[in-house]
Amino acid sequence: MAKSNSGFKNGLKKVGDVWHYKFKYKGIQYHGSTGMTRLDDARTYLEARKAEVRKCEVRSGDIPTFEALWERYRRDNTRATPVSVQCTANSIVPWVVPLIGKVKVSEIGPQHLGLLKRHYLSTTKCPSRPHTEGGFAKLLTDVRTVLNTVKRYPEFRGIEVIKVQIPKVQEKVITTLPLEQIEDFIAASNSFRPSTQHTLAIRIMLFMGLRISEIISMRWEWFSHDFKTYTPGKTKGREAERLPVFENLIPHIASWRGEAKSLCARMGFPMPPLVFFKVRDPGSPSRRMRHPSSLGSDFWSPQDPCFCTSRINRAARSLNLSGRWGPHKLRHTFATVLVQMGVSNKVVQGLLRHKSPITTERYIHVTAEMRTEAIRRFSLYPATAAKVPVMEEVQVSLAPGPITDAGEVPSPPPGETEEKLEGTDDG
């Protein structure tokens, strides 16, 4: 009788009082409970289950094309994860469907993936930003996600698809803002069309590490009365933790509140609950917001998630900072500067409100100054090592008594040891 390493004999294994089955058909493993307590009944159930699987084997005419499988994937997942499906659609629809959309998923092979790679790397939407190997790896990840959905549908269980291997690519070096250039960066962001609102948003991202989604949803009621603490009520991880406000930020927050009150009074509408908002023209029809919500009125609406991006990019170019810049890089800068100043990673994790320290490690970037300081400290090793006393080997006897400075145990008076030993024997 054949017996596997997992304890199954001829596809059956008893768990408690019930028999469980496991078998593999055309590379796909099937397992579950028979619901039977007798071995003969479990064998009958197993044979019936195998016959059912063979009966449901997919015929060649039932194999879907990649485009049909993608449409089903999008239809079944849009309601549960709309943002993820939209991100996948941004790469699948323009780059994959036109090339291999009519190919059956069981026939997709390395030649089709090679065609995708050549087409993707040779074309680009923007001449100044050509496609890279990293972008193609992301595209292959989306292709693999769609192909693997054949295992989720019973009518497609017998279809074998290619195992898409994601190539390893060199990770991009994320540039952060040096500590000494923070004020220059803020001044540069406000040099073109000065705006108290935009400058305050950039300051909060730099000195509090808030996400852009948390910036556009900030409310005045979530601040304490003296603006010294802030408790975000709408965050990515549903955390409602009280955060300290940087002392130099308080005058800027109070200044923008006064300016916003004057603006609303001049326009003739009440003060919005949001800290950052844009004024609408009552005479023009309301444009459809990028992120519809119940907030807003005929006079104001929430800011868009990209309302600071152009200013941040312009400021980075003026300071000759490499790479593309956006609001989230200011959050990386916040974490890296804290570590440079000696703050522990645990405290940084709490300020960024990460559930895992692994996530926090991605935000902390080792700068050239940090490497230089580490080498400088290590170069002092011979000098510091000479000052460290070397521990000498100490001979410790079993006799009682205090240890002297020289590391020796003083010998007891004559006769004392013999008396104690005699007392021990009597005991």
C-alpha cells in the first residue's frame, strides 16, 4: 500500500474520526474531507470524486483567451479591490491585450512573453521617460496575476498555464532631502505663485511625515486647541494615534487658519471643516471631482491628491536633486532625517504609524553622510581600544570571602575552614 510523507495511504488519511482525501490530476492537487467515518465509504467517495474531476475536464473549445480571462478577472474583482484592479488595467489593457489578447491561455509561452518585452521596451508614452526593466517586471507580475486566476474557477481547473518568472531588477536608489536643504526646499516650492496653503502642506509632510491622503483629509477638529497635537481620524491603516506637532509648524498652521477664515468671509460661505480646500466659482458648473465624496459644496471642494506634486518637483529641480519627486518622498525624508538625528527605529515606526518594522526599514535610507560618520567612528578604533581595560583571567577558589581588587580571594584564618568543613559533615 502506497504511503506518502504526509500520512496519506492510497489518497486517504484519517483525521480524528473522519477520513480526508488528497490526489493529483494533471498537475492540480485536490484535497478535502470525505465526511465518512468508515474506510469503505471513504474509498467509494474518493472514486466518485476522481470521476467527477475527470468529467469536468476542460475541452479545447472551452479554453478562454487571455482577453476573456482578463475581462472575467476584472468583473469579479472590481467591487472588492477597485484600486488594485484599476492599476492592473493600466498595464494589461494598453500593452498585453493588443498583442496576446486573442491567444488561448494554455498556448501562451515564452515566445509571447518575449514579444511583450520587445514591444514594451521599444515604445513609450513619454519620450523623456522610456520604459525600463523594472516597469516590465511590474507588467509581468500583472500578467501572472491574471493567468493564475484559472485555478480559482472550477470550469478552468484542468488548464495548465505557463509559470511566469519575474526577472530580478536593480532597485532604484530613493533620493531624500538633506537636513540642511529643507528650508531651501520649502522656499523654492513657494517661489512660483506663492501660496500659504500649499507651503503649509509641504511643511506638514516634511515635519510630521503624513501621507498625501492624510493631508487632503485633515480636519481642524482633529487638532488640539493649541495645535500642539494632531489625531488623524482617517488614515491608511485605520490608526487613530495622537501625534505631536513640530513646534515651528504651529505659527504656520495658525496663520493659514486666519487666512482661510478671511477668505471664506470674503467669499460669503462658512469655514470648511477641512484644513486644505479649493474654492469653486459659483457661476461655473461644478466639475466632477477625481475622488467623489460627500464633502464639498457649491463654494469649495477637497483638494486633489496631486495638488502639491508640481511644486515639489519644481523645488527638487531648482536644488538639482536627482530623480522624480512627489509627496511620498517627503515622508521618506522625514524618516531618514529622524534616524540621522539619533532617533531609534522603534520611535520612527510609531511616528509613521507602521504596523511592521519591516515597512519602516524601507523608509530609512542610509545617506553618504551616515556612511562617512560610521567609517570615521571605526577609524578611531585603535585609539579607543587602547583605553579599554583588558580583563585578566581570575583564579577563583571555592573558599568563601570577598574578592579583592587584585582578583584574589583572601585565605581564611587558620582553623576556620576546618571548623566549617566539620560542621558541614555533622549536618
